[in-house]
Amino acid sequence: MAMQNRQTGYYTIAIVVILGLLSLLASRTMTIATQDAVRLSVQEQTSTEAFYAAEQVMGQALSWIQANTPTYTSGTSATYTAATAGVNDVVIDAAQGASDSDRSYTAEFWYVQGSSSSVRVFARATNALGSQTVSQWIVEQSLIVGEALDTPIGLGGCFGTINGSPEINAVRDDGTRASGSNTLRLPASCGTASSVTTSCNGSDYGKLNKSGNGCTEPIYAEYTSSSDLWGSTFSLSEADMKTLADSSSTDNVHWIESGGSQSLSSYGSAASPIILILEDCPSLPANTEIIGIIFSKGSNCSLQGSGNQRIKGSLIINGASGGNSINQWNANDVVEAAYISGSDSDSGFSASNQVAFDETAFAGNVKLLPGTWTDTDAN
């Protein structure tokens, strides 16, 4: 009987030991699982923070590329960091326990030329905890449409009386003009039966050249079905163009609010033409020289000023259909097509602007390609 009791005691001790070992094993397993969960949680938080930081870097990179319009070459460009150009280091406000702490991420970006005009932009945010890299494909996009520089004068309505005989120069000295170009763009309701007028005696075209009621060159008219010329001039909406003008560090896009055109001066050059948006009618002071596109949203505009106004590119007055009356236009004003150059250019322009330019000078906008954003790397 005593032997049986001792055996029972041994069994009890063995069971207790086994249960104890199982408890320790379970506790260890739970501890490891908890540690793994905490580690994964920290990694996830770190990755998420770096991801948000990389997104901020991408935003800076796209803004820099749009403002600077760099030359894209094959292969990877130099890396841009806060120490060189383009981006600032990113600070993330991170929750840690019951308080917040700021963590700084080093910012950098680079880009690679793709096919045609496409470019792949990479943006990376890095600190001691890890890094994240994101990428986005973009394309270069001209701010203007191809036909914007085809005509030196565009009008959203009909001509009224033109009291003056400015020089509208769209034909070269040898009598030729650029393929597809015209002297005027008008709504179809303001046109005549012919797209080529050689006499300029009609009410639509009277006194558009300095010889008065006769023409020194043929006037070629293009008739459009729309009285709103914005869409046939610019590739961006008015809202997007206004945003671009407000943020343009290259100063080649200007948006002048109502009343501001009184303070205009010379803008642009043949090497760097400008886009000038006026909310009201043009009011150009004496001896003004503007190289690029002037787009006026005004109606019933008078182009009388102090004289010697010279525009190389396009003057477009949108207005309302049938509501424009361009009158009292100075006889010594000149509007010249962008492609006119050399001895064909009006001698009143400064020598450096007596050369041609084209719409590629306005390729300062970038457009995101939908569906090409990627999270390319996480460490």
C-alpha cells in the first residue's frame, strides 16, 4: 500500500512538471507572438510613414519638373536632394504612445526618359528606420494647342469699325505664309464667302494694314464655328491655367486680373515667349513689345493706346459672339506672326526678337499618366 502511494506521488510530480513545462512553452510562444506582432506593427507604421513622406517628395518633384522644364535625357539623371535642387526634407508628425514626435526623412528624386515624351519620376524618402520609393509616369504637354500660333489675330466676335491701319503681318516678303497659317480667326457668322481677301475693303477687314483701305498683303481668314477661342488656344482649362500662372516660378505664364492691364510693360522674348491672360481688354502702353500669346477675356475692346505697340505671336480677344468692336486702333501698331523672321520681321521689334519661335517654347506643363503610379521599393 505504501508503494502504491509513492508511485501516485511520482505521477503527480511528473504531471505538475509537464504542466509547468507546457505553461512555460505557451508563455514563451505568446511572448514571441507578441514581440512579432509589435515588430510587424512597428514595421508597418514605419513603412506607412515613409510612404507618406515619399508621396510628399513626389509632389515636390513634379512641381520642380514643371517649373524648371529640364531637358530629359536617356538613362537616369542626377539625383536631386535638399542639398542640390528641387526638394526639401520631409518631416512626419508621428504618434508614439500618448505623445507625438516629429521624424525627419531625407528627400530625393530622379527621372528617366521613356519613349516619346514620357518620363518616369522616382521619389524616395529615407531615415534610420527605413525608406520608401514611389514612381509616376508623366508626359510633357504643351500649354498651347498646335493651331494657337497659326493666326496673329483671333476674335470671338465680329469686327466693328477699325479707325486706324495697324500692320497685321502674316505673309512673308516673298508672298508666302507658313502652312496652315492665317491672318485672322473669326466666327463663321462674321465671315465672307471667301477665305482669302485681297482688297480689305469689307467692314470685317477694313484698315488692317498701314496703307489704309487697301492692303499691302493678302489677308487670309479662318472661320470657326465657336466664338469661344480658349479651347483652340490652350490645352489647359482656365482654372488650371490660373493655378499654373499663380505658381509659375519661371515667370512665363501671367494672369492679369481686371484692371491690371493698365500696368503692362514689355514681356517675353523670342527665346522665351510668354502667355499673357487678361481678364479685361488689352490696354498696352506706348512702346510695348510683347512676344508670345495675349489672350483677352474682355468684350467690346478698343485697342487705342499710346502707340508703337508690337506683338509677335498672337493677339486673341475672346469676348462674346457678335459683341466685339475693335475700334480706334493705332496706325503704328504691329501684330506679327510667330514664324516671321529676319528681313520679313517689322523693324520696330528689338533685334533679338526679329526671329521666329514656335509652340515648343510653351512645353512647360507635365501631365500624369493615369494608372502608372507605383510603390516601387520598401526597405
